[in-house]
Amino acid sequence: MGVSVKKLMFLAACAVTLSGCGIASKMESVSILDASRAAYKACISDDKNAPPACDTARLAYQTDLADAERTRGVFTNWPAL
């Protein structure tokens, strides 16, 4: 019985370690998303009369949002612009 408990503890430790690997990529994608959202909001607030000037920032934000969507969890809510 002692061997099976050791195996169970080892498997649990491996599962926790492996599940942590995805956290870094999720945090990175959220960080990139935050930066592109801030850049887009800054562009819009600087020049409210010329939204086409912010197309590059908008496209970067939309791309980062799509990338973050692929790595997000079930309970993750992205803040709206």
C-alpha cells in the first residue's frame, strides 16, 4: 500500500508541474493584449477625428485578442475597450 501512495503522490506532483507550463504563456498573451489595448486606446484618445490613423493599432489589438482567446480559460473575461 505504501508504494501505491508514493506513486499517487508522484503523479499528483507531475500533474501540478505540467499544468503550470501553460500559465506562463497565458500570462504573456494577456500582457501583450493589455499593451496593444492601451496603445489603441491612446491612439483613439489622441485623435478622435481620424480613426483610420489608428487602423494599425486596432489590427494589432484584434490580433492579440484572437491570440489571447486561444489561450484563455473558461472563466476568463477580457475587459472591453
